[in-house]
Amino acid sequence: MAEFTLRLRRYDPSSGEAPYWDEHTIDLEPHRSVLEGILQAKARTDGSIGIRCSCRAAICGSCGVRINGQPGLACHTHLDVALARSKDGVIEVEPMGNMPVIKDLIVDMDAVHWKKIQRVSPWLINKEPVPEREYIVSRESMIDVTQTAACIQCGACVSDCLSMEVDPEFVGPAALAKAYRFVGDPRDAKHEQRLKDLSEDRHGIYSCTHCFKCIEACPKGVAPMNQIMRLRRIAGNDFHIEDRNNGERHERAFVKNIQRNGLLHEADLLPDSYGGKFSPRAVPELLSSLPIVATALRRRKMTIGGALLHPHKAPDGVKRIYDIVEGRDERVELNLYITGTDEDNAENPIQSVTQDVVTADAAGSDTGGAGSSV
Amino acid sequence: MRVAYWPGCVSRGFTAELHGSMAKVAPLLDIELVELDRANCCGAGVIAEHSQELADTLNARTFALAQQEINNGADLMMNICSTCQGAQSECQQRLDANAEYRAHVNETLQASDGLEYQDGIVNKNFLWVLVEEIGLEQLTSLVKRPLTDLRVGPFYGCYIVRPTDRLGIDAENPRDTYLGQVIEALGGTVIDYAGSHKCCGFPIITMNKEASLQQAGRHLGDAVDADADCLVTPCPLCHLNLDLQQPMAAKAVGRDLDMPVLHLPQLVGLALGLTPKELGLQHHVVKPTSVIDWSQSVVAGVGA
Amino acid sequence: MPAHDVLIIGAGLAGQRAALAAAQKGATVALMSKVHPVRSHSVAAAGGINAAVNPADDWRSHAYDTVKGSDFLGDQDAIEIMCREAPGEVMHLEHIGVTFHRNDRGEIDLRAFGGASMKRTAYVADITGQALLHVLYEQVMKHHEVIDRFEEWFVSSLVIDEQGTCVGAVAREIRSGKMETFSAKNVILASGGAGQCFKPTTNALICTGDGIAQAYQAGAPLMDMEMIQYHPTTLAENGFLITEGARGEGAHLLNSEGARFMEKYAPNKMELASRDVVSRAEQTEILEGRGVGPEGTGIWLDITVVPKKRTLEALREIVNIGKDFAGVDITAEPIMIQPGMHYIMGGVKTDINGATPIPGLYAAGEVACVSVHGGNRLGANSLLDTLIFGRRAGEHAAERSYNMAMPTASDERLAIDRERVAEILARPRTGRRVSEIKEELGTTMNRYVAVFRDESGLQSAHEVVRRLKEEARTAYVDDKGTVFNQDVLGAIELDYMLDCAEAIVVAALERKESRGAQFRTDFPDRNDEEWLKHIDIARNGDDEPHVSYSPVTITQWQPEERKY
């Protein structure tokens, strides 16, 4: 047994008082969970501590909280690990972020998390005809989608999403990972529509700021940001959706920029992301950037020559890489979640890199537009 | 030490002062920079979004070129950009995990350039090199102009602090605290503020400009409120959104910011005795007046 | 006052399935749960769901395995229905999007499981319960216009009118503390089991026997309450479940001599004998001094014999559990387990449509006892049970609601329950804390009402339960507020648990034989002549549990000796 001090964030809406910190000393073996610590405090001294919890085994998703500033499940966080991350020897537990607080560590998930889940039409829309028995689909496609289906809706990713922090309307990591669960499922009939909807949404897939917080937060390995990137990949590559948010254009512009120049030529990237220097979308952007450009020129941070000329050209090797890789019929994508690492597979080496590749062409194929996995 | 040096793209483009300051600082730290001038952009996560294989192959090419230098005596590969570190680590994770896939990528490298990537390359950002290769004690011993009374806020950049397992961040290597350690080793005061490990917003500047600038503005504002004199960052892309775009960010959050943002080599260079001019501070959009004043006042103090 | 054709209490697999089925039949549906539906304990079910989908398989084989698994206490008409309808249900689940694991031909893959004569368990890695529950909830979200959801509402009582018909329930909105009467033409209890009566248990904190106790209080009979399943592989320290799927993939059980001792007890099926057989085998090894661990109270589960790649693919969740909760890498070393309380075969007595003897009151899932599991439940039959009987109860209730006037439940019960809450909040701090009483209940039940039982132990348990019921009347709470008061709900749940515990003990005392999960060391043999019957417990108007019997329905399979 060892002693730990928990500092809990308390809030009682009916008291009219502001939230406050409350400290409790608990004694448990160091490998026990923060949740067990909180439940001990609840059982022994203060039954009014509010926290959602049920399974204690990281599968129900109830006990999402922030521990020493990091989002996660209370039942899944060991006391000694939490203590190691503490700044002052105290384990601090607060409610998750980005969601209104109902009481103590209990947040209103309906108002944020579930609303956004509902937004992505989170149910299978069957590809017709529905067979009498099961749809015949590849093993890999089901394992692939199981990565996102492993989501237990705990809200840890939503809690710390940095895009959502500044833009509360951002659809968010949990909902977008849920969207991939259908876009990646060969039995769903609406891949293109789902992607069009979420690409064109001003707060959709292209509003993800690529900060990796959700990947870090997720206790189940869902890696929401990776699923968002797959949605972008399928939207752009397979369905050629040119969204109004410039997401696809930006991606295409960057890729071509390197193909041409080998290094990033920034002066081209920005206008090309809008459609080209003289495109109607680009002009207002360029005009609004003029003051910055002027300052940058004054400070000799950039020069006109540097901007207009292309001092770098892609080496032949780079161009050939593009030719070979972009020239393939089917996209090759390695998903370590499906294949495992060499170390994992020491007994059974992976047979062939291109075996069981699901076709990347969405239109009309039985296995749908999911990115192929290797 | 000698490093196979990948300077990245933006350090030679819109933040050329980064490339210049690194070149000046390296010899003072006894680092010989062997520049990988044939290498290519890491893709910044955007190429990987379009095609993982393309990003993996392009970065395998850079790794292969670095390995040629390492075979010639360089100790490791070094980059000066958080985004390069993160994007390259992600590609390396895939390449190293799966021999079959690596062979597939090497086929392309062979056909295109006669190159080959051997798994296990050591690729470290300048920040990690300072702490892990040079060492903080050594760094302190080289300081000529301690950053005394300079209040510095660290800004890491997402790609170098998450996800922790991919970047080798753990209790033995608390890489997500290195900026603070370096600032202190140089004699400065570390400013704790909310935005230090958050996102500058650069990845969405063309897709959701408002949200992008709100992030930059908010984190800069937090640093202002915490009384920082300046920020320091190991990522030139962050520098673009925090410095180049600062006027627009200020408008987005409706407050004056005036927060200078330094590149890491610039901060190190100041402490090692270089002048602001040598380090290219005059090229910043947000004039680092407070920092220049500080350095000059200290210079005036030294030797007086 | 909210009024619906069908009010479903509990939103796990049985409850959600009932809601979807009733809505499809055109009924107005209320789905109520004291936690958000995806937090229901169905989510923790791991290994899979049984169905004879393989063309080379036959539902009769599945049915026979189930009858045998039940030690011939299961009602064979119900079992036939469940096994016959299973393949259709699994296909339905696949069509609404469950991501079942596939074989190399792209068909639903089937794994081996305990007590099964053929591989017939469909699965999603080792998170099958979660996969099914979340897909059902997707459908519930899709049909949000016809299914009214009352999430985080706690039911304190059923409402029974003067004719003895169930006409609704009283519920408390946990978030605000307000309490309301809900009218309904039909109420379906789907509130799960009562694992929290035992400590340790694999069950979640919410498994407090609410529905069992509510039905019991309303006068409905409980059946087979003595049948408590101890799962063979639970983590020693905290009772967490290690799925049977591990043994399905080939894992071994070893004693302190490193021997696969199941050879002695079940030479054919070995580790995949029925759960009661395996648990007893383990417990015997432990009692005879061949247990492992510092106190010799465990058994080794060796998963290293399964190819690592397969483990990472199909047993991913227990890799995580091993790592996170036991500090063990199951691909590299054995993990220590022991038998732990897991499931209650008994419950509210229903017919094959989920109807209880009280008109208007149905039950489905673990809360119910049809009985399809009899004296012992086979692994992967519970997920099946919840869906088949959840659907049937939903459909039957919907049909019953046609041509029926909507009752108006009186507020009498509401007043009583409000008073009860006020009384709990007002109790002085002179009694015991709710958590203390709960702790004593759990350890007592785990001591005397576990794998091996006897008369004196059961009597001791009964005394303790009776004493705890007295003490519970003065158990005090700290939280006097209205917003999300979990404390007062804990006190009400304690009452539910004590009712369930008493019924369990009385039934175990009554059955003077060993059958299925009930093993009496003082009556070690199965005695079909005297005990091939169900034991029913009911209140009959007063506070004492009354015992009666009901027959076991036998259609095809005469009882025989049960060997694995």
C-alpha cells in the first residue's frame, strides 16, 4: 500500500458557488487506478464526488477525465504513472475539456460529443442488393474498420481537440473517426456522399489542425487523426472532390510543388492552394496578404526574385519516384494495425506486400473505396 | 561531431534566417554540418495524406542519402524542423516495422536513384542533439552571454511532441521538456503558459484561416499574459504562423500581440555571443525589439 | 406524463434490440437507462455469439450442446427457439453493419468456444459485445424519431395497478433529480444481472440487480436464482474477465506442476469444457494445493501457445488488459487467473416471449430466466440470448399494445418513492456507510455462495444477508443534493442487491443437489428424480421469500450423464 493525494475539481451547480479544488488522501497499491482511488475517497469520506464509471476495465468509456492535464480514462491510469507526471506530488483530476461541466468530473457529452456523432449519419446505409447471407468482404477490410469500431466513445479525443478549442463547431475526431467506420466499410453505399458532405463542411475534415492530440489521448488505438487523413485521401484521390475549403487543392498543390521543385517553393504553394495565382479564390487572399508581403519584402525575409523564380528543381531521382509511385494502378498503404510489426510476426512472416490489396477505385467495385491495405 | 544535415525547405525559403543562424551556431558547438543538398522535402504530413507510399519513399531517399554520409563518418542525421522530425519519424516507423514493405520501397529507390535505405537510422532534431548529444552541461560551459532576465516561452510544435511513443518520449527521455531545459541551461527564465505544447495552426491556414489564426493568436496572447519577452520554437512552419502571420493573428483575436518569436539556433546563438544581426533577427516580421535591446544591454554590460 | 406502448428499462443488447423490434412493429417506444446506452455492461462481453451459420452445422446440434451445458435444467422449447433463430439473427446483425471477423473466403469466421461440439462462435476480435452494442445504438440513433430515449434516468419502482397489471414505472432524471411517473401499455425489463452482490466480480459497478429486485418487489417470481456462474478465467486481483476466446484460440490451463490438469476432469473438451466444469476443476486444484501465485490461489492461463500474430489480431483486448491491469505480456508469459463470479443464469421468470406472469411486464436478457441457460450458460450464448429474446419481447409487447387503451399510471408510487428518497437523505450518520455494507455483502457471498457450497456456509450467508438488510435501513449518504446524486442511488441499489442476494441464498439452500453451477459438497451428486425442476422464489405480498417449483420443459433430449 502507498499513500497518494488526489486533487479533484469540484463543482456543484445548485450551490451557486464557483468550481474549487478538493484534496483527498488515499492508500492503495501503486499499480491501482486513479478511478479506484477516487472510488475509495467516495466510499470512505465523501460520497458526493461525482464521476461516471461502470466497468473499471477500460471498455465502457464512462470515466473520461483529465489527469495532470492529460485526457484519458481514470480506470486505465495507474496511480504511480499519474504521480510521475505530476508537477507537485499531487494527482490532479479535472473534467474533460471542450464540453460543459454538469457536476464535478461529469460533463455534458450530449451537448458536444453525441451531437457531433449524430451529425455524421452514424449507421450503415446498405449497398444493394442486400444478400441473403453475409456480404462477402475481405478479412482485411473488416480488421481495418475494426480499428475505428474499437472506439468506446469516451470523449478523451474530443476533450483535448485543439481545433475544437478555437472552433466549437468542428465536427471533431470522434465523429470523423466514426465516419471512417462507414467510408472504410465495403458494405456501405454512401462513401462519396459522406465524403462530399464532410469535405464541403466548413468545419469538416479539412478543419483538423493535424496536432496529434487525439491520437495521443485515445485509450483504444483508434488514432482518430489517421482516420481523418484517410477520409481526405479517399475524398481527394478516389472521388476527386474539390471542396470549397481548398483542402484537396492544397494537398494537390503541395504534392505537385515537390514534384516540380524537390523542395517546397512557398510562394507558389499558397496561391496554388486556392486554385492558382489568378483564380478568383486566390485573388482576395493575395490581396489581403499584401501588407504582410510588403513587410516581409522590407525585412528582406523574401525577395521578389526568390518568389517568382524557381531556384530549386527536383532532382531526377525525385521525379522518377513520383512516376513510379503515382503511376501504380492501386494505392499501396501499410496499416500497422492490420499487419503488425516484423517483431510481432516473427513466427509468421508476412507473405507478400501486395496480397489481398483492396482496390482503391471506388466506383462500382464490391469492396468499395476504402484505401487498400497491405 | 559531424552530422548528416537536413535543413528542410522553409529554412531556406521564407525563414532563411533559420538556415543562416544554424550555420553560424554549429561551429561554436563543434558540429560539422554536412548538408544533404540533394535531399527532398519531407512532405510535412501533406504528402503522406495524399499517399503514404510516396511520402515514405521520398523520406527513405533522404534517409538513404544521410546514410551515405553516416557511412563516411557522420554520427547521425540532424534536422532543424519539428515538422520534418515528426513527418520523417512517421515514415521511418512504417519502413522499420516491416521488412517486406521496406524492400518494396527500396525497389523504387534503386530504380530511381540507385539508393537503398537500411532500417534504423538515427534522425534527431537540433533540440534533441543539444540535450542528448552535446549535453546541457557542455552547453552551459559555452555560454558567453547568459540569457539572464530574458523570459522565454517555449513553443514546441505538435510534430515533435506527439505521439509520444513514436517520438521516443518517455521518463528517460523527457523530450517534451527539452526546450525548457535548454533555456535554463542558457541562463534564461522559462515561462510556463497554456499554449507551449499546442498547435500554431499552420496546417489549416488555407482550409480554415479563422481557426488557424485563432490558434496562433491565442497562444501568443497566453505568452503575453504570462509576461514572456519572446517565444522560441524549433519549427520554421510554426514560425511562419506565429511571426509572419502575427499581424493577422492579432486581428483574429482582437488584441495587440507584439511577441517576438525566435528560432532555436537564434536563441542559442545569442547566448553563445553572436549578435542579433549575425543571427538574422532583423528579418522577422515581428521586430524582436525587446530581445535586441536585452542583448545589447547585456553586451554593454559585459566588458564594462 | 410520458406514455408509450412499450417502455424498456435497460439499454444493453436486450433492451436496444427490443426497442428496435417494437418500433419496427409500429409501437411507440421509450428506451430508458440509468447510464448512457453504450455504457451498458453488454459492452464488456468479449468472445463472440453462437449460431449454426455454417451450412455443415445444424441448429439442433447447437441446441443439444446448450441443453447439455445447462445440465438439463434448461427449458428445451426455449432453447430450440433460440438456436433455430440464431443464424437469422447473426445475418441480420451483419447486415446492419457488425464487423464480424472473416475467413479467407470473406465469410463470417467461426471460432471454438466452451461446450460446443463444432466451431460456431462468430466474433469481432475479442470485443464482440462492444461491436454489437455500438452497432445497435447506431440503429437506435437512426430511428431517433420513433424511439424516445431517456438516457441517465434511474427507475425506482414499477407501477402495478389494482388489477395486478404493470402499467408503467417511476423514474428519476439523474441529472436534475426530478422524479416522474411513466405510463406504458407494456414494460420490458432489460436491466441485466446482479454481479455486484459478489466481490470480486467481472461485472460492472452498475450491475446491481435493479430489474430482478423491482420485479420481485412487484410480485413476479424469480427462477433458478441459485445458478451463479463463476467464470474460469478472471484476473486474480480485481476480478477482470479474460475471455474464453483465449481458450478458444488454444490457450492452456496449468497448475503449479505445470500440468494441463483439465485432462483429469474433462479429457475430451479439456479447457473448452463447460464453464462450471472448468471452474470446479480449477478450484479443486487450488484446494488440493496445486494452485499458483504467492498464496496458491491462482491458476496459470498460458496464451503463449497461440501464435503471436493471431493473439494480436483476435485477442487484442486481453493483450491490453494483461499489460494494463496485470503487468503481463500474454504473448510472452502465462497470466494468473482464478474462477470469478460472472453471470447469473437465474432471474425473472418468463415464457418464450419474454412475458412474466404479471400482465404487461416482460423481461429479456440476463435479468430474465426463460430458461435457456438452466444450470450453466455456455460461453457466447448470452449475447445470443439477449438478442433473440430481446427481439421477441419487443415484438410481443408491441403486438399486445395494438387495440389496447393507454393506461394512466397513478402517482401513488411516485409519492412513495419521493418519500423514500427524502428518508434516505435525512438519515443521521449513526448507521453504517452504504459502501461498507456493500463490501461485506460481496465478500460474504463470494465466500459461501461460490463454486463449492454447503448447508452451514449457506446458512451463515443467509444470516449475514438478513443482518445487512436491517443495517441497510439506516445506512446514510453524504450527498444531499439533487444534481447527479450518485450517493442516494447507491443506497437504493444496495436494497436491490440485498433482495437479489437473499433470493440467491434461499434458492441455493433449497436445492439439495449439485447441478450445473450449483455444487453442494453435502449433496455432490445430480439427482434427477427429485430435483429435475426449477426453483421459484416470490414475495407473495409479504417480505419473506417463498419457495415453489416449476417443471422443466423437455422436448427432444432426455437427461443423461454429463461428461466433457
